[in-house]
Amino acid sequence: MWVEPAVPEQAPLGPERAAGAIVWAHGLSLHDEDSRAPTPPYIRALAEQGWDTFRLNRLRQADSLDGTGARLAKAARDLRAQGYARIGLAGQSFGAFAALAAVAEDGVADAVIATAPAAYGSFTDSFGTWRANATELYRLLRQVGTTPLMTVFFHGDGYDPGGRGDMTRAIRGNRPVRDLIIDQPADLIGHSAAASGLFARRFAGCIGRFVAGLIRTPADEADCETSWGRRPSADLGSAGGAPRFGSTLASVKPSVAAGLAGSWYGFYRNGREVMLNIEQVEGDRVVASYLLGSGLMAQERAESSRREGSFAGGELVFDEPALNQLRFRLRPDGALAGSWQARDGSATLDTVLRRMP
């Protein structure tokens, strides 16, 4: 086990200048070394907010709840001894369980962020022990005294037996601290949802305030989640000029016009906005502008491109040479399901676009 900077390219501010220090603990896989897993974007966002961020790496054979919890507690105490004013422990899956185990003693840390806590396998692979992801979580929650906890549970998590948000509220309701329970937030799906850019967009600011001790009232809690991705931001408009909402279609078949007229907006899971603005339809030929908002990394700048596509097999396909492929199809609910695929086939991103007014 070893502690290293979570964002090595960003120089630490040090105890006197940083808002505090946060140590993140990765999960535990059956076959892969999660010490190689990327640092989640929300931890990078915390570094940009002025926190010094670290990660506790472990090799699989060294990982245990007691051992990893104790090592996290030591890391927190070491940072406290260095003079950091606020200490946060964060963990994903097995790391979330370990972070909760680390604060069984009051005063170890000022806050814990536990995303998708799990240490006993999934429904598919470990049905015999899977329910312990609930029962053992409840045991840990009862052990933690006055350390504020932010627990996050996601829809579609195969490691989650269900009902953990409500039970966490019941267990922690009598504590003299304000916990924060994020239970199945919209659009964030699956065990690894906290590793997405979308999670960082929606919750990184709240997490920073929580570790700083600034989530104190119901109003603070109500403002925790941002509305990012629910309407276009000014950043998207900078992608090569302002989007033209409500564009008209020329020479269009009535069935196509009814399905595609107007501009469509959504986002990718990596935390980038997207807009498809239909400009011209002539028979099966479609001309559109494709706008992509900036990403969480500095090099991911807002951009736009002119695309020419056609209808094939019930889909609108843009597959020009040297450009990444785009595919869109109408869903029964009237939304537009889309996918982006890298030209070399190395990556795919899915989205759901909704019609702009």
C-alpha cells in the first residue's frame, strides 16, 4: 500500500494554502489491479477547487477492509500532523467501505465521501455474499460517530441490494451531524457512475463544500446537485458560434420533418454537452451542425463541425471520411438516441438528445 498524489501534474499547495487534503481509495477487482485505475474526474475537480488530493493505492493481495481502513486512517493522521486544516477521505466501492472503517474513531477525518460502497461481490458473481453489501454497510454506519458522511447510491448498480439510501437515513438520523445521502441521482447509472465526467459536473462542487463543512442547512443540501446537462450552457454556444435553435428543414418528407425538426440537446457521460442542429434535409441527404461542449480536461475545448449524413436502416448516420461516426434514431418517447464512435473504433459514447423549444 502506498499514498501518492492523485493529480501528479498539479503541484500541491501545501497545508498553509490548500483548503485541506483529500485521500481517495480505489475499488478492488477480482482480476485487475485497481491501483492502475484512473483517478475519477471529481477528485481532479477538487484539486482545481484548491484541495491537495492524494490516492491510497493497494495491490490486490494486500487489500483487506481492516488493513486498508487502518492505512487510510494513518494517511489522514499524517496529513493532519502536517498542518492541513480539513481532511476528507473518499472511496469507491471497496474503497468506500474502507473509508467508513477508517473513521470508526472520531477525529480521524472531517468528512467521508463513499460512492457505491461494496465489498462482497455483485448479484451476478457472488449471490451468496451479495446482500452483505447492505448488512455490513449498516454495521459500519452504526460504528461511525460524529464524522459527517456523504454516501452515494446509483441506479442499476449490480452490487447494491437496494433500499440502502432509506436505511442509511434511518441509521444516521439520530447523529448530531449533517450527513448527505445521494440516492439514485438522475442520469447516473451503474456501479462506476462516480467515475464519470457527469458525476463531476453535477456533484464536485457540493463535495468540496461538504468536506469544508459548508453543507449545514436543508437549503444547502437542496442546492447540492447542479443542473448541468439539463439545458445548454454558455460554453456550448462558444463552439464555433451560437447554436441556431428552431432551425427549419427544407424539402423534407413529412414523416422526417415530424421526427427531426428543430435542435436537439444532451450530454455524454464523460461530461461534455452535445447539440445536433438540423439545417437541411433533401431527400435522404441531411446537413447538420454538430456542437460539442468543452470537457473537464484543459485540452478538451468546445468545438463544432459541419456534418453531412443520410438515412439508413431507420437511423440518421454521419460517416464522412476522417471524421468520427455519429448515429441517431428516434425513440418511442420522442427523444433522439445517439452514439459517437471514434474513427478507429477505439471508443464509443452514447447520449440521449431532447428537442429544444
